[in-house]
Amino acid sequence: MHDVAVVGCGPTGMMLAGELRLAGADVVVLERRESQELAGSRGGGIHARTIELLDQRGIAERFLAEGRTVNTATFGGTRLDVGRLPTRHPYTLALFQNHIERLLLQWIEELGVPIRRGVEVVGIEQDDEGAHLRCASGESVRVRFVVGADGGRSVVRREAGIGFEGPDATRSSLIAEVRVTEELPADAKVDERGVHGLYPMGEGRARVVVTEGELAPPTAPTLDDLRRELIQVFGTDFGVHDPTWLSRFTDATRQATTYRAGRVLLAGDSAHVHSPTGGLGIGLGIQDAVNLGWKLGHVVRGVTGEDLLDTYHTERHPAGARALKFTMAQSLFQKVDPRQEALRELLDEVLRVDDAGSPIAALISGLDVAYDLGSGHPLLGRRMPDLDIVVHDGPRRVFDLMHLARPVLLQFSGPPIEFVDHLTHVDYVRASYDGIWQLPLLGVVDAPTAVLVRPDGHVAWVGEGSTDGLGEALVRWCGRGRQGGWEGG
């Protein structure tokens, strides 16, 4: 029996599998596709916080080497400068999903994660000890926990009886990669329907997005559908033919009512779907995976109790809901309407005043996520900055200490913490740092004397001249040390 089955081998499923493997869990990925290779480019692009998470695992350079960085983001009609955000990666990385998947696959293969392809899960039965996964082939797979990373039409979510709630679609769009025979328009077109554009990809191919005249049913579109909509919008179909892929998406917004039901958990599109406006989808899924992976790994290894899994929902559900609100707001500006144009112009005036656009830039980038871990220092619950520090063997970056996805107790000043000899699941590092501590939206904050950084890079405890509360934080997030030596520390 495996510890965990991850159903789905997209970006979320692969990131989660890698995190579980680093945490010491026996994980298997079940994927209905026979091959990982995506036909065509699909979606693409990740923002600053997602790049930071890849950097925490030591693999960000692989992605940066193949993509293109962009220092701006857009809300309504206003360009927001993300280059001033306090991060080592103040940009969006434009990189199509097929390349993102290829690089993540390379990483998890290096970690030794097994992937079973051609396995379609059609049913789940839970009991007190685990779950049975029923496959289309008739096979049954026994696991302790199952995570659905199988997309917006998630079988795992359906079988767990988890609700999926939110506003219905108001419009649908076709997206495709095709060959063309005519010259393409220089710019995208926006009308009362929505946004339309054809973007050259070289060698006679183009990426096409066109909003349909009427909301279409959730069925597979045809090339004739694409031709018809292009003619209605542009007066020509540009000779589109030979599609590499063709799909339909809507502005429907849905979120799972819970991210956990017993031994079943959800991540990525299985937990939330939304308009692709803003390019948040891949990043949200990867952020889910990094929050969940170490927690589930701790539980299956007996390091902590199962109640740690409840924090996955309490942390990621609000973060997901906030991102979904952004996509809904942004999608309002994806068509021409006099009332919406008036709102767009007013927003543009507001967002251009001083630094008024910073909160939205921080939201888009994912750098504003702050989990509610109680009151105290402003750093508590927020991402740990990637500081340039000095440790016993010389200069390092904080993210260098996180490649193995272990909690890090990082001390900057004061006498050595007394009970560090009892640390079994935590790396204790004494370091020096002479710069300022700056957080998105909050600016400069008081420098702590020590911090406990979780494997997902969020700060679970902040020392301000004492170790008050550290023992409780270690027990909550990292389990007990040898002989319970830090309890009540």
C-alpha cells in the first residue's frame, strides 16, 4: 500500500509528488494520459511567488533559462510595475505549459517518483485506514491518502462528495494552435463580445483566442466552430487548418467547499477553476502543492498528527478565494462596454496615484499571501524573504537552506537556543544578516532575532529577543523532538 496517490500529472500533481518525495512519503502518480507530452503550447506563465517556490527547491534556473521575463502586470487597462516588489524575482515568467511540465517531469524523475500512465481513476472508497481507488481497467489501488490533481472536472472531487460552488459562466472562448494561410492582424481586438487575437508562433502557426458570440455548452469544439467565430469577428477565418489542439474555456468561477474530506484532498484546478485572465492558474496549483506536500509527508511518516492536514484548507482556501476574486474582477474588463470603460478609466486614475497599484501587483505575484498564524511580528505567517546571509561556511541565500524541504530554525543573534540538541526534523542554522527586512505592502519591519521557517517558506514563529512560543510552534508544525525535549520551550 502506497502512502499517497496523486491523481493527475499536470504541474500541480508533479509539484506535489516532488514535495511528498522530499518529505519521505511513498508516493505514486496516477495519470490517464499515456504520454506526458502536451499537444501544443497550452497555458503558460508563472509569477514571482511561484518562481520563489521553485527557487526554494533549487530548480528555478531551469525555468528561467527557457522562458522570458516581463516586469509588468495589468489590471483593467493599467500597467502595474512589479519590478519594485521586494523579491529576487520581480517579474512574471512567460513560459508555455508544455515546457513547464517537461521541466517538472525532469525534476520528479530525478527524485525517483513513480508515474503510472494509462491509469484512469473512476471511483474512490474510503475507510478508517485508507482508500481504494477503482480504475477503468478494473484494477484497485490501495493507498493511505489520495490527492486529486485531476482538473476542473475532477473525478476525485466528485467521488469524495465535495461541493464545487461559484458564479456560472457568462461567456465562452475558443483557444487553439493552428496553421494559417493569411496575414495576421497586428493587434488583439476587443469588442462587446470580448477579447480576440491571433499571435504568430513561427513556421506558419498561430495561437488563436476568440470569444464566442453566445455562451456555448461544455462540449469539445470543432475547427468549423473556430472558423465561424473568426469570420464573425474579423470577416475572415485566416485560413486556419491543421490544429495542434483546440479547446474551449469560460469565465465560470468555482471553488471546492472544502479541500479535505477524510483521506481525500484536492489541489490545483480540482480545488478551483476560474477565467485564465491574469495567468494565475498554474501558480495557484503549485502553491497548493507546496503547502500540502510537507504536511501530508509529516502525517504519513508519523511526525505529526492528522490535524495538521486541516491547516491546508484553512490556509489555502482563503488564498484561493482571494485570487478568484481577482480573476472575476479582471474578466470584467475583457470586453467593450461604456459602463465598464468608465470604471476602467476611474481605476486607472486611482492606480496611478503614488503606489496605489502595489496591493494588486502583490496579489498577482502571490507575494501578499499571509496565513493567519496568530498575532505577533508582521513576518508571522508570511513568506520568508530570500536574504543574503552568512553562515559558518560562508555567504549563502536563505533559499539555499530549503532545497530539501525541511523546516529551518534560523537564528541571527543571541545565545544558542538551549534545546537544539533535541531537534530531529528541523535544521538549526546560526547566521548573520546586516541588511533591512522588507515585506511586500508592509515595507521595512523590525529585524527578528530568530525565525522558524516551514518547508513551504512561510514563517511559523518569530523570535524577538527570547524563545517564547518556540516550543509550541515546533510541536505544532514539526512534531516532537527526541524525548519531547522542546515541549514548553
